[in-house]
Amino acid sequence: MKPRYQDINAEAVDKWVAEGWEWGRPIDHDVFVRAANGDWQVLLTPLRSVPREWFGEMRGKRVLGLASGGGQQMPVFAALGAGCTVLDYSPAQLNAERLVAQREGYEIAIVRADMTQPLPFEDASFDMIFHPVSNCYIRDVKSVWRECFRILKKGGRLLSGLDTGLNFLFDEEDETRLVRPLPFDPLVDEELYHLSVASDWGIQFSHTVEEQIGGQIEAGFLLRDIYHDLNGEGKLRELNVPTFFATLAEKP
């Protein structure tokens, strides 16, 4: 019997972190100090900083970093005076959060959980959810939006980084050849499943606009703002192809 794809992904991310994955390298002390002094930025997608106006006043807010381990964003929010909780399924990513918190002397609730399951929080627990690009590692995103809506307070904000799916179309070497169709779903394509495992990609999934944005609206959110972003490197970046986007949604 195949292992759960969620467990495959947790193991893959742990391996990437050990190899120096950029999204698993925690911020250093100087970045934390600058954030405490008002000089800060965070990413939901590879390149563009999230607009400051998406956050509002952070001091005293209850913030959930959803699949946001790695010690990159939560330390910044803690430096700004927020009360932070981070949920991730990768032990290595959560360990990075723990190490930064111990180094800088702040408290953070660290939760290892699978976001494909009901989130382990009470209704209306948070003022903000910060969700960087990560739902490409789960098959059903609509259930996540419903859970986010449930655990946010009225007026709470959901900040999400999302994948357009275009990267899945192209070859991995130089991104110049279209090599596969969408949707990208290794659970229904045996050849793609074995290629994903052999290539150390984890088990990833493409998602439609209907799932990503329509799913937020269907859950009850109001879409307040949106922007697109590019890959960090490669041919698609050179061609200015929008491979990611970020959304600001609000619980009315």
C-alpha cells in the first residue's frame, strides 16, 4: 500500500531543508531586530513583498502561520508584537521556528498537523492567517478555505500565496518545452506519481482559479486585493510569466 501523500511531502520538505532549501532557512538576529524597529517585509510568493496595508496594526493580533514553518515570517510578526501560532507538517520547518523563538526570547505555539484535516483550533481563534505558497502540496484546497473561515474572527484576514499551475506544464531543465497537461495530479496518473517520487518533488497538485479564488468566495470570504508574482529564477521568470499570485481575503 502506498504511503499517504501528506507523509511523503513532509519527508520531502525535511530533506529539502537539510539540503539548504531557501524556504527553510530561518531569519538571522539582525533581521529580527530590524523588524522590531519597524523595518520589515515578508513574502507569500517568491519575489514580491506583501503590501504593508494588508496587515494593519500587528501588535496584539493573534496570527496563525498556516503551513508557514521555516522561521521566516512568524519571527517577524512576533517582533511586531503579535501572538503567533504556527502549523506545519514538516518537523524540520517547525524546528526552525522553535530555534528562532528560543534565540530571540519570544513565545510561539508550535503545532504539527496536517492541513488536509480539520484544523485543531476553536472557532474565531485568530485575527489573521498567513498562508504562503503551500497548498500545491494538498489535493483539496476548498476544505482548507472552509477551515480558515471557521477559525478566523469576524473581520479577520486571510493572506494566501497561490500557484497558478503553469510551472507544472514545462520541463524542469530549461523551462522551454511543454511536456505535460493540466491538471497535475499524481494520484490519478501512476507514471506521474513514480516520476514525482523519483525526482524528489514530493506529491504536488495544480489547482484552478475556481478552486483557489472561487473556493475562498464559496467559503464566505470577501476578496479585498490580489497581485501576481514570478518564479525566483529560470526562463519563465525571464519571460515575465505570472506563475504565482497572492490574495487578501476578509471574513465579513
